[in-house]
Amino acid sequence: MVGYLARRLAWAVVLLLGISLAVFLVVHLSGDPTALYVGPEGTRADYEIVRAALGFDRPLPEQYGRFLVRAVQGDFGRSLRHQQPTLPLVLERLPATLKLAAVAMALAVALALPLGILSALRRNSVLDTVAMTLALTGQCMPTFWLGILLILVFAVQLRWVPVYGGEGAAALALPALTLGVWAMARTARITRSSMLEVLHADFLRTARAKGISEWGVVLRHALRNGAIPIVTAIGLELGNLLGGAVITEAVFAYPGIGRLAVEAVVNKDVPLLQAVVFTVAASLILLNAAIDVVYMALDPRVRLA
Amino acid sequence: MPRGRRTRALLGSPGAGLGLMAVALVAVCALSPGILAPADPNEQRLLARFTPPTTRTAEGDLALLGTDQLGRDILSRVIHGARTSVLIGVSVVLLAGSVGTSLGLTAGIRGGMADHLIMRLADMQFAFPFILLAITVIGVFGPSIRNIILVVGLSTWATYARVVRAETLAVRERAYVDAARSLGMSVPRIVVRHILPNVSASLIVVATFGVAGAILTEAGLSFLGLGVPLSIPSWGGMLAEGRQFVDTRYWLALSPGVALFVTVMAINLIGDALRDALDPYLQTRATVDRF
Amino acid sequence: MRWIVLAALALVVVGVGAAQAQPKPVVVVQSGEAATLDWHMHCDKNAHEPDRQIFDTLLRRDLKTLKLEGNLAESWRLLNETTWQFKLRRGIKFHNGEPLDAAAVKFSIERMLNPKQGAPGRTSIATIERADIVDAMTVNVVTSKPFPLLPVRMSPGHCGTVGIVPPKYIEQVGDAGFAVKPVGSGPYRFVEWVKDERLVLEANRDYHRGAPAIERLVFRPVPELTTRVAALLSGQADLVSDIPPDQVAKIKASGVARAEVSTLGGFVIMVKMTNHLMPGPWQDARVRRAINYAIDMDTIIKTVLEGHGQVLGVPLEREAFGFNPAMKWWGYDPERARALLREAGYANGFEMTLHAPNRRYMNDIEVMQAMAAMLGKVGIKATVQVWEQSVYTTKWRKRELLPAYMVAWGGAGIFDGDLLVNSLHSKSALAIHKNEALDKVLEDAQGTNDPEKRRALYGKAQEMIFEDAPIVKAYQQAHIFGISNRLDWKPWIDNMLFLYDARLK
């Protein structure tokens, strides 16, 4: 276990290095961002002053080297636009995004599991058809479109929730629903098919033969055995959720890391972008490691390699 | 499953039947938009902006689905938009599929260090919300169909690689590959003769969902202002441009929205049916990247 | 599983209850968020809007006559060709109690001038050499050569203007602290700033012109336009700027908000063409004039902008000093355009790219597409290339948007012919056209304090621009604001949000 986690950590470092180099190269391939930080009336000389002040006059390998040396010490430099250390800027927004993603995921799982299980139990019933059509519909809508429609209906017409902001659940209801729909649809469908597969397995026939009630069979035996693919799917959705947050946060003016990311890209704020990318990748690596642990708990046969 | 039963299973599902019809219609639009579209999709008639559907414009032409903010014919733009969506969807899948398949095969056949490296690369892709990279790359290099295909394609190959690798490992363990090897067959021949036919079913299913995912991704990029250039009609672009009119001039976004929705739904239905018919064990592995 | 669903539903219900809060502050919704609130350190509309409430300037403009008048300074005069004297009003304090005196003014001006400070607006005031303290309430500003624009630079504008900042406070908290917790002497004082969520200001009871009527102001960044409008219509927002014309009818019909248009001093938008950076037909002035005659800007404004604009010709606000209202600019005359193209040897037309920004100005992409279609009618095959904001800015700096690109100037309350320097002098950062005779005239106008000489020179410049056609005829864009019905406020210029005189009905 410890060895496994250590290896995993080593790979994570390699992965982060690769990602940071990719971001660095992509931004610099189109020329340095100096132009964005000189006033509109600035002259050529002003341009050179700013360029030197931001360090963009140094050769690229040197710039990247400096970045790495500082990053190892936990310093991701100062944001070009905010003129402040980047890591705090990112970390103060990270909880909001994690909260949004967690609520979206909880909402998705809370709705998807019962729907999927019921659909599997009542295969080809009206309920099954309706549930699976809904799930499919959720998968066919662009995120931004769903978000805008939800705002127009629930915030402008019905005024049940605010367009943005608000306290507690009101602030999260629409964005979490928007972000969670895709995960909900996928999880519902996977739960259904995974349950269908298990429900016909021999050990369940034995259980039924022993006189255990159908719900008992489902909850105690089938769900446990069908859980692994479901957990896998949820793990895969995490990356999608954090990615989807970029659009959801823009639509709902939600103060999270996705908006910061877009802002960093738009302003070619390389240090800020590096910090965002690092934080997101690191959170995902941690979450995925956590999921592996859940795996082991679910099924002792799963060996971590 | 014997081929005859597969076909019947595929066609027997009502969803798949409808899906096939819808996809056929989109394909016809994509192949010959010029013949079907009543007007040039980029022709502007500023004095006939915002003509509602089924009414005549100020100039007397009938605009079946209405005109947009520059007086362009929406029906023509939706028909031409099919070409963009199909082009992006198919190219992305071809790119991601060929990269993913080659890497997956290499990993599966070679094993060892190559396997390890490739699978960690795949992990890296899964572990990272590619939209961050996509907005960076497209923001920097400018939005074009080529850049979108490259970015989306190169960020979705990992699914293919995983599927192909898993299948390759399974096939490799089967006796006949060993037999082939002992008969002195070269590795490429083993791949072509024995492994590819066995993974093709899984690949087709993954690819089907990949097309749907790519079409949705293009729409998301359009929302961020990073979609295909405006001179090329695309559903995502029309939907993004029409979003501010959704409650005042609904028709700007309605038609491309319906086209996109129906197409993605149709592809998903076909994908489901294919999966049920070809490879019932794949369902938990296929994933469509999208945002 | 059921309890999870129930819990989720309960949370939603509780949340809805909590959303109904007490009396609301006035909420201004912006398209983006400020990176810093240090007036000297940005060129950002989203930062200027709150900063204009927090900070104050030596002079201000009468919103009706556009004349400059005293503000923090009660009077000012030209002592000699290169020295301006400002006499400060007594008893004014910064929000932290620090006195606003000659030392604060000297500090503010020299802070912006200091190259190490890296103020992006430095170039605009670089003619200033230093500020001298004469006595506690008197400052002399010394320039290296005549600087007719100096009073304008001491009044509220964009990043090239000097906001007065508190020296002791800055010394105490440092630049980084000042950027996130500013102290000024304006009508509202800073309360708190939750990044990406809200920036809260409250009325400054001791404001030298009297306390403002509104108790609390909240600035809120909302990147998506449909969401901003939805917020206005649902009663969550009181003020939304940059409303596209197609949203006006909806807002008017809502019964909760209204749309108001400011036609004063809006953006002056032009398409610049190069005559030396890229070979091609556009190097010929006849071709550039032909392009002007080919474009029916009136129709574009009537349709694409739904009437929210006015054709100017020269890239200068109508209200600007030196604007010649008697000039006749290129009309819409496709026949003449074709004739000019034939004369220049391009009877069969040619291809050219027009570079456009992505939603920087009102319906900018549509305007460019409409222009391209009109050029097509005289045989010029024009394609519109749209760039994402940051790339666009980078490329125009590097003069890579060739042969033609759209850009706006003005909208910053400068109201002076000097704007032509920024848009057309060949040494200006954004110029892609070179006309040395025009450069000379513009430099001469910068070098004298005599208004009549300057007016004559700007008149001459306009005639040269008409001959040379370095731009496609400019138009001035009006700005539309969505305002909630409970807020009593009239817009002035888009970039110049003054909320001092706003009140609740």
C-alpha cells in the first residue's frame, strides 16, 4: 500500500512536470504576453521596460528553469495581471469549485443510483424507458445551453432561486444541477447495465433460492458486486466535472477556479495559469488515489499495480 | 454472436432505427449541403434581419426557419452546419482512434516499459481536464477547424488506447496467437490478422460515442468564443450566437439546437445498440470526453 | 438512497428561503473583475468603474457643458509655458483621515511617472517633469515642453489620468496591500472585496461635495451577457452596462428595468488600413478611398447597431476639441468606389483580410461581417478573421493585424483632438499607417498651449486624413445601460461610471 502510494506520487510529479512544460510552451509559442501589460498609449521603449521587468527578455529555457526552481519551493510566482502571488489566488477559489463539483456529484449519484437500480429491476417498463430517455437527454445538451435555460426558467420566470450568488443551497442549486446532469446521466445508465449484468449472476439465484427478499438481494448482494464499474465511472467523471466547471462557472458567475483559469488564459497570465493547472491536476491525482482506496475496500481482490 | 443476429439486434432496436435515419439525413446534408440549402449560408441581407420562421422577408423570399442577426437564412446555415459537425466529429475520432489504437496495440503487444509509459500517459490525460489545455491552445493559435480537431483529437485518445490494450492482452493470451507466433508469423501480421478484428467491435462503439462527444465539445468551445471561425456555419457557433436571443427571437437558437440535440441523441442510440449487439462487456469502459 | 434525495430537496428549499434577504444595496454588474484597485496600476474598465467612486481627481468635468472645473483643486492656471499651478481645496481628507495636501498630489503624480512603478498610463503624462510643493495647499506641475493636455490628465479619465492617492497609507500597507484595500477621497469608501464575487463600497459621509444618497454599492463580476441581463430582469442587479441593442426591447418590456442610452463621447470605432507594413492594393490611397465609398455605414448602424451610433468619418468624438463639424466625409457611393478601383488598376478586385475583435465593441463581429459583404459588392473579396481578446491585443501591439483591423479610441472623457495622435500618428503603439506630413501637424498641435493654433492644426489634420484615407470611416458607438426601475441615475459615458449622483427612487 505504502509502496503503491509512493510510486503513484512519483508518477504524479512526472505528470505535473509534463503538464507544466506543455502549458509553458503553448503560451510562449505565440510570443510573450508583454503586450497585454503595457498601456494602450505606451511606446516601444515602455514595451521593452515592461518586458524586462516581467523577465520575458530571458531565453525560454532559462525562464522555465527559474519557474521550476521556484515551483519546487512552493512559489509559483506573481500573477502578471493581479501583481500578487499566484498560489493564494488559486487556493482561495479552489474550495468553491470543489464544493460545486462535490454537490454536483452528490446530486448526480443520489438521483442516478435509484434511477439506475429501478430501471434494471423493472427492465423495459415505462419507468425504465422514461428514466433512460431522461438520462440520454441529459447527455445530449451542451452545458452552457442547459445552464442558460435553467436560469431563464427558475431564476427569471419562476424566481425560485437567484440567478447567481445567494446563500447555501440556493447558490448551488442551478450550477450543481447543470454541472451534474452529465455525470448523472452516465452514472444512471452504467448503474442500470451493471445491475442487469449482476442480477442474472449465479450467486444471486442462490440468494433468491434461499428466500432473501428481492430488495435484500439488490441492496446486499447485487449493488455490492455491481459497485466497481459504478465507482470507476464516477472516478472518470471527476475530470469531466472540473472541466465542465469552466463553463458552468462562467454561466452562473460562480466564483471558482474555472473562471480564474479562463481569466488566466485570456490574459496570458502564465504564472497564474501554471498555478491553476498545478492545483487542478494535483487535486485530481489525490481524488483518483482516494478512489483506488475505495476500490480496495469494495473488492479485496483488486490489486493495486 | 453470429453476424446475422448482430444485424437483427441492431436494426431490431427502435431507437437505433430512428437514430440511423437521423444520422443518414445529417450525412446527406453534410455531403451535399449546396444542393439542399435554399440559399448561400453566408449571404447577408441586413434589411431582413430577424425574420421569423415561415414568414417572407422584407425582400419577399420565404425563410422557412427564419433569418438571423445578419439576415442570413437559418435553414441554409443549419444544413451547412451539418458538414462542420460531421467533419469535426469524424476527424476527431479518426485522429484519436488512430493514435489511441497504435499506442494501445504497442502497449498490449510490447508490454513492459512501453506499456507502462503509454498507460501512464493515458492516466495523465484522464487526470487532467483537457479544456484548460484546449482553451490555451486555441486561444493562442486561433480558432480553426484544424486546431479544434487537433486539440480535441489529441486529448481523447486515451479511451481508445485503454480499450485496445485490454483487448490485445486478452487476445494475446488466447491460444491461436501463440500458435500463429510459433508458426513464425510476424508481429504486424498477427496484429492485422488476429488482434485488430477482435478489437474492432469495441473500437466502433467507443468511436460512435466519440463522435457525439466531439460535436458537443465544439459547441462548448463556441460558447467560450473558441469555436470554428464565423465564416463557417456550425451548430455550436449558431447556438452560442443565438443564446442571447433565446427568449426574444427563439428561432435563432432553436433550429441549430434541435439539429445538434437530435444528431447527438441519434449517435448515442446507435452507439447503445451497437454496444448491446457487439460487445455487451464494454459498457462500463467507454467514456466520452466532453464538457 | 431515498434520504439523500430528501436531504438534497430540503437543502434546496432552505436555500430558497435564505435567498430573500433584507433591503438590498445597489448592485452594479460588470463583465469582468478588476485585478487591482490601485488607480495608477491598470487600464481596465472593470477596475475604473469602482475606482471612480473610491478616488478623486484635481479637476472634474461638468457633465453637461463638458467644461473642466475645480474639484480637489479649487483653481488652476498656467504660470508660464511649462508650469501649471493648482491650488487645493482646504479640509479634504482621505477615507483614513490622512489630509489631502500638496504632498499627496506631488506623491501621486510622481508615483505614476516613476518608471519603476510600472504604471501603464505613464506614457500619457510623460511630458510632466516633476511636481513642486509651493505650500501645503499649492502645487506647481512642471513639464519638459508645453503640455496643453495637462488639465485633462488631472481630470477623471482612463489610465492616462492621475488619481490622487494617500502617500502615508501606501507607505504603510505597500503597493500589494493598496491594490486590494484602496483608500481614496472619493464619494464612496472601500468596505470589502471577495474575489470573483463582490466588491462592496459604502457612502463617504465626509465627501467634500456632500455625502452620496446611496448607502451601499456592490460591484459584481458576471462574465456571461445572458446572465447579466437575467440578473437585471430578476431584480438582482440595478445597473448593467454594455447592453447589446437587441436586448433593449426585452428590458423595456420587463416592467422591472429600463434601458438608457448615452450618446455622449462613446467609443470612436475605426478600421485601420496599412500603407507600408504589408504590400498590396491598400498601399494606394485611391484603393483606401474606394473602400470607404463602398461601405454603407449608415445602413450598418441602422441595422446591426439598431441605430445606436453615428457616422463620423474622422476618428474623433464630435464633442472633442478641434473636431470640424463642417467637414464632408466619404459618402456611400459604390459607383465611385468601382471607378477608383479601376483607376488604381484593380478593376477585377482583390482579396483582403479584415481582423476583428471578439465582442470588444457593440456587435463588432457583425459590423465587420457586414462591411466585408459590402466590399464584396465592389469586387473586393474580404474575409473577417476574429481573434480572441488577448491574442488580438498582442497582435495589434506587434502590428500583425494586417492589412486592416478594427479598433476603438475615445470613450475616456478626453474630448480633445489629441486623440488623433493615438490612433493615427505613425509612432503610436497601434498605428499601421505612415504619413509623415500628418505626423508633423499632430506634433505641432501637441507642442503649443495656444487653443486657436491647436484648433487650426487639427482642422488641417482632418483634411489630410480625408485625402489619405488611412481608416475606414469611423463611427461613434452609443452605449446602452440597463437600469433597474428603483434606481434613479442617468448614464454619462460608458467608461466613466459616476455613481455620486445616483439615488434610489
